[in-house]
Amino acid sequence: MNAARYAGWILVDARLATATLVFSVAIAVVVVAAFFRGRRWDEHIVGFFAVFLLTLCAMLILTNAIASFPAVQVETFFRAQ
């Protein structure tokens, strides 16, 4: 018998997650357009993904810390028997 078994579920608010994704894409496009002029296309792609991921992580942390119904939430963990 394995005593380390747990079960739980993750809730995702689709509207808030979609808004967070769209906001992250918009911020990444604006930053790349403003600061990456005259650079090679591969630097644009790397810059876009870096800014996108940083913004997405920041928004998910902010929604989990501030919102009463966050975008991604672990609802509960309980021991499986």
C-alpha cells in the first residue's frame, strides 16, 4: 500500500484564462514592436516568447493572489483510500 497517493482537481476559469492569454500576447507584441526594431527575425521570436511567458506568469500570479476566483486554482487535495 502506497501512503503517498493523493487526488485533487484543478479549476480553470476559461474566460479569465483567455483574457490573460490575449493580454500577454498584446503586451508581447507591443514590446517587440517598440524595442526590437532593426533586429533579426529570430531575435523577434525569442523576444516575443520571453515577454509573453513573463507576462503570462505575472498575470497568473496576480490573478491567484488578488482575485477571489483565480484563472487557475487547485481546488482541494484529499487522501485516496
